[in-house]
Amino acid sequence: VRRECHVNDAVDPLSSGGTKPVGKTRLPELKRQLRIRAATSGHSMEEEARNILRAELAIQDDEPADLYQQIRHHIDPLGGVDLPLPDRESRVCPKFR
């Protein structure tokens, strides 16, 4: 027998007994907000959900992928950072036995 799975069927394994439903308290509120937002913009709920996902994914695509690029993304608008470089002549060479 195949049973259809819904978001409200998920359980929290960390709750006592592992039977506390996850999402039941927030899903109806999210659907209500989506319904209102869709009605305000004149879209169906499905189209509004697609628009929200497209907008969020577009924001994520603009973010740099690696740590170096993320730092540059934040520092460059400030004009960069000039760090003093140590004098190479003042370095003490290690002594090996």
C-alpha cells in the first residue's frame, strides 16, 4: 500500500518520543500569507510561490562562491584595505642543528 507523504507528516526525532509534528504550526500561517500576497499581486498561489523562488535564487546566484570572493564583495565597496607589509630584511632566520 503506497501512502502519500505530506509536509505535515514529518516528525521531530529530537522531541520526546519522536512524534512531535514538524511544520504544523507554521505551514497554515505560511499558506495564509502566500494566499494574501498572491491575491494582492493578482497571481495564483502557485505563480506567487514560483516568483518568490525565482527572486531568492537570483539573489543567491549574485553572491560570490568562494571565501575570497565573498570578502572582496564586502571590502571593495569600502575602498579596500591597505595593510602594512613587514620589512623583509628584518626577518630572523631560524637556526637548525
